[in-house]
Amino acid sequence: MDLRTVQGQLGHASIVLSADTYTSVLPELYHEAAEATARLVLTTARTTARKVRRIRLPQT
């Protein structure tokens, strides 16, 4: 979850308290987010490449 959600769920008055307390778990979340983003980019690139191959421009 993002820090604002953690702050709200735990009732912290300041996001700084949430950040100072829970940033040790964030590197794993960053890694998971990076992997998900990479999957999305690769999937989109493959789909786009297939579409481009299907479009055959007339040769001049």
C-alpha cells in the first residue's frame, strides 16, 4: 500500500511517522512494482510489434 493508506489505516497523525516506521518494507514493494511495470511494458511492446507487422505499408 502507499503511505497515505497506511497512515489512514493506522491512524497516524503524520505521514512522517508512517514513513519513518514502515520504509524498511518498501524496497520489496519497489521491486514488485518494477517487475509489474516491466511485464506491462514488455507485453505492450510485443502487442504493438505484432500490430505493426500486420500493417504492411506499400513499398515505394
